[in-house]
Amino acid sequence: MAETLGKLPLALAATNVLAIAAASSNASLTFFLIPRFLELPPPLNVRRWHRPMVTSGLSYLSLAYRLRSNSDVLALLVTAGSLCLSVVPFTYVMVLPTIEKLRGKLKVFESASDLSQVDETGEKAHYLIGSWGNWNMGRAISVMVAGLIGMYVAELV
């Protein structure tokens, strides 16, 4: 069977590495950066939260198409691809509204002449950054699960 697969195992391995690396970087952003941002005073943390996944999903679906003769592998790869691609609607529905609220807070901070005027806004900014971290972790978890499914599929083919 290995002769008929050609370069597909290599493509699967590369897709797994990409998915797990994307999930890991997303998770590390949430675990390590968000607490540091929350330690900053409000105007600074709102400026920096945004400085710092879909290729994996398309790759898994492409591999699923190529390996469609094995129904178990097909189902697992479609699941992995769907998990990776689910990040897009999740981002639009859950993450982008939080990002827009943070941008609104940034405008308040930039227009304020005295930082004492933004205390209440600063507390809300801390809450929004924490919320963004939670939503970001959700994105990381779905892609990490996809990567783990991909690793399991690599054992099957």
C-alpha cells in the first residue's frame, strides 16, 4: 500500500505539523501573552493585544479526497479538516466582536487627555482582553484536536 500512496504520507505529516504548530502558537499566545497584557496599564494593553489557521483544514480535506477509498481515513480526515476550518466562523462570530470592542476602547484611550478619565474603560478593556484570550484558546483546541486526529490517521495509512 505504501507504494500507491506516493508522497501522501509526507503531505499528511506536514499537515499534522502545521496544524499542531498553529494550535500551539495560538495556545501559547493565550497562556503567556494575555496575562502579560493584563499587567499593563489599560492604554498600553489595548494597543498591544493584536500584534502578535485554514491551510491545515484545506490540506486535510485534500488528503481526504486523495484517500477516499478508505472510509475510516476519509471520515477522520474530513473531521480534522472541518475542525480546522471551524476556526473561521468561530472567529467571525465570537472573536471579531471582542476585537472591535477593544478597538473602540483604544479610540477612547487615544482621545483621552488624562488617563484618570479612562479608569472604568480600563477595567472593561481588561475584561475584553481576558475574553479574547478565552475565545482564542477555543480556536487553539479545535486545531490541536485536528492535529491529533491527523497523527492517528498517519498510523492508519
